Amino acid sequence: MTFDLNKSLEILKKTPSTLQTMIGGLSEDWTSKNEGGDTWSVYDVLGHIIHGEKTDWIPRLEIILSTSGDRRFKVFDRFAQFGDSKGKSLDDLLKEFGELRDNNLEILKSKQLNEEQLDRKGIHPEFGEVTTRQLLSTWVVHDLNHFSQISRVMAYQYKTEVGPWVKYLGILNQN
């Protein structure tokens, strides 16, 4: 499938309600535990997604579309959620994410992006030149990636409890 903004919005619009349905109201046993070591819990993943809403997608879009000469992106702090989320409940994070996403999608729609703008380039600190089209495609896949991660982290909590069925549960055999 090639990039299509309307198709992308189908996913981006549903992410807050999908996360609310998937993890809202769950006990901390499901949301605060990880897969061991330096892995992330569901709570951590949600904090990371929120940080991206604040500092990644729309700020980088603004840089690409800017008329100034500097198109370099700031480095994204993939671990900022550990400080930013402190003291907040999962419900607080879900609410914050929903509000941020709604606002970001309004900004995105207001741009009324055309083909020339979708092909414009920014400078990623690691990858070099990237297009608006690639940035927005990545936003969609980033959401989908974290749905998968959240499911995997939650499934991991029962890894030993499923006994011999672990053999047939691919989600438990990804590490």
C-alpha cells in the first residue's frame, strides 16, 4: 500500500480509543510489569507514545514545512517518559494522550498537505534526509508497533502459566 493521508488518519484517529479499550481500567499487575531487565511496561510504552505526541510528529512536520533553511530535527529522547510520567496514573496518561492526539490531528488536517509538501525533506539526526510522507507513515506504524508491544508485554505476564501451550503462542516466543 502506498501512503495515503486519509488511510493514515483511519489508524491515527483510532489509537486513543483502542488504547483506552485495551488497557484502561486494568490492574497494575497488567500495566506496571515488564518482560524483565530493561524492558518497558505498558505504562512506560504509553508514556513514550505521549512524549512522541509532544516532541516528534507535529514538531518534525513543522520543521519540514518551514520556510527557514534549517530542516534538522532535534534528537528524540526515547526514554523521556520515565521522568515525564512520574506521579501520573494510567488513566491520567490515557486522557492526556487522547487530548494530545486530537490536537495533533487537527493541526495535521489544517495543513491540507499536497504532493509537493509530502515530498519535502527534513534531516533526521540518524537517517539523514526523510520526507513528510515517510514521517507520517512512520507515525502510523509507530502506533501499530506499540499495540503489538503492549500485547506482547501483557501476554508475557502469563508466559509460565500457559504451560506447554507456550509452544503454539507466537507472541510468547518473540524474544
